[in-house]
Amino acid sequence: MLELIKVKYDQDVKKQLEKRFIAFDVETTGLNPKEERIIELGAVLFENGQAVQKFNTLVNAEVEVSEFISNLTHITNEMLENQPREEKAYEMFQEFMKEALEGKVIVCAHNAKFDMSFLRETFYRLDLDGKICYVDTLQLSRKYIHGPYNYKQGTIAHYLHIKNENAHRAYDDAYVCGQILNYILKGSN
């Protein structure tokens, strides 16, 4: 079972995040975590504002990827054929996320409820355990970034002049999420 704890963004949490955090993103076959599957996991470890380590894998969840999802993510059924199946992919993911899954490193995601719901469902299905403390850059952006016409990750990235060459790919979106959090950390009190 995966325990998810949304942490309150205060001065203590800010200090932790300034030292170290993991930005996280998933790509999925759809919107319903009970029926759809994660097909890509991406995570980036940031230390002192710098990306220092990354994790990225496609996941062969043994389900069909629709044409709509392929067009959005550029992930095709053919690309997934020879990729690690869920058990192996999550074994690698757990290794990268070890301290985060022990609640020792805070995780950030943009619209975290979406990513975390898929992760929780997958952990439940695969009988995996962990505890993740997280912040949501969507909510933090709404509070600390003023001016964009909406708060989608791509809009915020454009507004802050953060380039994302591969939007809707897990690693790239995780990296951008981390950059957004770095911006918020520098500007919030």
C-alpha cells in the first residue's frame, strides 16, 4: 500500500525542498487510474536547485495505447513491446525513489492528484509499499506565480521561459516541474 501525504508548504518544507527534492511525472493510457495504466515513469532528483540524477523508463503494461494517447505522448504500442513489464519497471523505480518512498525526500508533481492516484493504484495492484510526502506545483503556482492565463504546466513553463522540447513525456515534464518548483522556492517567503 502506498501512503500519500500532501505536505503543507511552510518555511520548514521550503528549506527541505531547497536542499533536495524529486520531481515526478507519469504518462498514462487514459484518465482513470483504476482502468488505465502508467506507460512511462519519469523522475528527477534536484539538490540545491540543480538536477543531479534522473530516472526514466517506458513501461510495458500489456495494454493497448490508443491513437489519441500516441498522438499526445508520441508513445506507441511498438515502442512499449520490448520495454520492462510493470514488475521490473517498478523495481527500478523503487530503487531510484528509495528515500522518497521512505518519506525522507519530498516529491513534487504538477497536478499531483493525477500522478499520485495512478501511482497509488499501481502500488496496490502490484502489492508494493511506500510512503510519499509531496507538494503540488499546480497549487503552488496558483499561489506564487501571478500573470499566466491558466496554470497548466506548459503555460507556466512558457510564462517562466522554461523550455520543454518533449511535452507529455514523463522525464521532460518532471524536469520542467522541478524547474517550476525552483522558481517558486526562489520567489516565495
